[in-house]
Amino acid sequence: MSYVDGFLLAVPKDNIPEYKKIATKAGKVWMEYGALAYVECVGDDVPPGKITSFDKAVKLKDGEVVMFSWIVYKSRAHRDAVMKKVMADPRIMPMMDKMPFDTKRMIFGGFKPIIEM
């Protein structure tokens, strides 16, 4: 079974081109170090909820859009090894300092699949 890192964040619509540029560079680094897949998605059909929803989770503000992303690895051990290399790569830290969104509202975590088809 694989292992997945998932991310949920809010990006100002005007910053999507910059976000896409940074995410493309970052994705190339992750893939270079062995990630199986790197996917960045912009909200297209993300309805607001009454109790909970994607927009509530990231405290979406006017002019922002929800982004949903994931990275796939062979296993948790593989993820940990890839992540160690990525975080040590000198191309990554300069990107981290210039994120075009509020990183305090980003949600992320590692997930162990229970069903894969």
C-alpha cells in the first residue's frame, strides 16, 4: 500500500499564477527524490457547508480559492526518506519563505490508505 501526504489551503485568486510557479518547481524536486505522484488542484465545485466544509476548514476569505493537493509515496518509510531529502534540498527553502498564501491556515498530514483500487 502507498502513503499520501495531503494539503488543504486557501490561495488569493490573484496569487494563483505565482502559486502554480512555486508548486511546479517544488513538484519537480519531490518527483526527483522519488515521489510517485504530485498533484495540485484548485477548487472548482467546492460548496460552502453549514457545519463544516473546505472553505470553513481554511477560513476562506473573499478573493481566495481552496487548493487541495497530495503527494503519493510507496510507503511511510519511503515518504520519510523522500521528505528528508526534499527538506535538505537548497531549492526548497527559498520557496518556503515566499509562499503566496497564508501558511497559518494550511492544513496538512500524512495518510495511510485503507483501500486502493
